[in-house]
Amino acid sequence: MSPVVTFWLEFASTYTYPAVMRAEAEAAKRGVALIWRPLLLGPIFKNQGMNTSPFNLFPGRGRYMIRDMERICGALEIAFKLPDPFPQNSLLAARCATALAVEDRPAFVREAFTMAFGEGAQISEPDVMREALKRVVQDADAVIARAQSDEVKGALRAATEEAEKAGVFGAPTFVCADGEVFWGNDRLEAALDWAKDHAPKERLGAI
Amino acid sequence: MSPVVTFWLEFASTYTYPAVMRAEAEAAKRGVALIWRPLLLGPIFKNQGMNTSPFNLFPGRGRYMIRDMERICGALEIAFKLPDPFPQNSLLAARCATALAVEDRPAFVREAFTMAFGEGAQISEPDVMREALKRVVQDADAVIARAQSDEVKGALRAATEEAEKAGVFGAPTFVCADGEVFWGNDRLEAALDWAKDHAPKERLGAI
């Protein structure tokens, strides 16, 4: 069995964007399986006493983040445009990702993040989400409908609570099977290496 | 002339510790000169509306930082012990570093950080600073006396204001000659690479 890392992502988070674009290739290099899981940082920030992004609460950090993102995306040769407003309302995007089959999530997430941070599109708009879904699945409208169901709403709330209990306080966050937590796009490699180096040993000689 | 990077450091900052221990070797690899400059984050945090370290204001981040530091210091094979209280009062250490000749600063800074974060020593204590200074210069007592002078106090205040104007909001921060800012131990290599790649070109053919 491959080592596994849970990739907690928030559609309004700038640094999640390069992580989303890099994650699959870096995981494949190491033979690590990624489980892509959307969450909502809003309730987690609220529990920390913050009513918006730290990049808005601390403008110096916000200005730095924009320049840092320009450098990171430049090196990856992907476009970067800060959405306006920032942060965007990511509720619909997170519910759509939750409503999707697990195997369809990575492609949808990349489409949605490219729209949000490559083009500055409004991911809170159903038409934008429908367009992203159409690029990945046949039944975009069915996914949007399922995204509004009580089941999906509850699953996203439960996922956010689960993430917070696991030690998530920002995004992206990578959680290894043994509970080790790595925060930030710049910790992706460290998380994958950790998972690879600390994978449960195969049982030998079991007949 | 070598490319130059200003290394803004705060003696109470956890992530400054691994940066201090790594900086000289990484800079030498790239032929970049480092200018080590102490500052006080207290006034900078205050201007952001924070009355203590963000690691205390946001306990989830604080717990993560401790684990992250354990991993980083483990990989570097240096000891890590979070000082109590955290953050320490770093005023005397910053004044001592300011009072030192520029060429004596790196060695003193490494001694002081090793005491603070490797051993959990109280760097606000004059006896602890005297011990760190003794390992680096002949006249430790003279440095401690000079550290209390109006000239040094004013120079440290001015340095902190200069750093804030340059875009510093945390530590460690690396500022290149062209004004490019890199924040965090994990951006040391990027800052040095930037300085190397964006150094003013030598004039060719000047006789």
C-alpha cells in the first residue's frame, strides 16, 4: 500500500493555488497517494478570533504575500491574479468539490484554482463553478444540485471540524497517516518525504 | 563586488535560530555577502496591533511552530528548546549585537541563539550576554557598557524603523540590494539566489 497524505485545501487561499498545481507530480515522484479534501477556513479562523484572512488583518503580510505569490507562480510558469474581493466566498466551490467523486476532485480543484487565481474569476458564481465542473465531469448540473444537499453541506462542516481537530489552522495543510502536520505550499515536499519515510512497514513473510 | 543581502534578525524569534545557524554557509556557497542586522519585532508587531508573538496570540500556530522547529532543528542536528518565558525580552541581546563591530556580529549572534534556543538560557540576563560575548571578543564588559549607551539605543531604534520601512513584518527577513524582501528561514535560499541572479552587472571594458 502506498503511503498516504491528506491534502486539506481552501478555495479562497492563495498559497493553496501553487500547492494544487504541484501536488500530484510531487506525490507521484515519491509514490505517495494524496487524498484531496476541501475545508472552510472561515470557521477555523473565527475560532482563532479572526473575522477575515490574516492577509487583510495584517496588511504588511498581505502585501508581502502578493509579491511572494508572484515569485512562486512565476517560477512555476502559471498566471497569478489576486481575486477581487479577496478572500472570495469559497462555500460553493468547497461544496462542489465535496459533492464530486473522490477521483474527480483533483482535476476540478485545479480548474477552479486556475480560474480563481490565474484569471481572477468569481468562484462564488454558480455559472463559473458549472464551467469548471463541465471540464471534468459529464453531469455538471447534477453536481451543483448535489452540492446544495444537506448531506454535502453536513459533510463539509464535518470535514472542517475533523481538520481542525487534526491541527489544521491554515491552508494548504498536509496531514500524514501518523498525524504529522505540515502547513504551507513550501512544506509539500517535506510532508510527502515524511509520509514516505514513516509509512507503516509491509508485513514480511505473512503467509 | 559580491551581491549583498541584509539579514534582519530578532533574538526572540524561533525561526531566526535555524536561519542564523545556516546563513553563512548558504551565502558562501553562492558568493553572496550577508549584512547581519538586529532589530526589535516588538514595536513592529505593535504597529500591526499585536502585543505579543503571533505564536501566543494564535495557539494553534504556536503548537505547530514548536513541532516544525523540532523537525527543522532535528534535520540540522542542532538542539531545540523553547525558552520560558516565550518570547524572551531580547532588548539587551539586540543592543549588544548593535554595539559590536560588524565583523564580530555573526559569531556573537550564533552564540546567543544557541544559548536561547538550544539551551533555553535567559538572554535578558547580563551574565548570559557577557558569557556569549566572552566567546567572541576580548572586552565583553566594554561591549555591555556600550550596549547601554544612547548611541546604541538610538541606532537600534533607527534600525527597527528602517527595517519596517523596507517591508519587514516578521523575522528572519532577508532584503536584497534591489529591495526584494524574503521572509522566513525557509526563504533563505530564495533570497540568496535572487541576490546572486539580480546583482548589478560588472561594467565590462572599463579601463
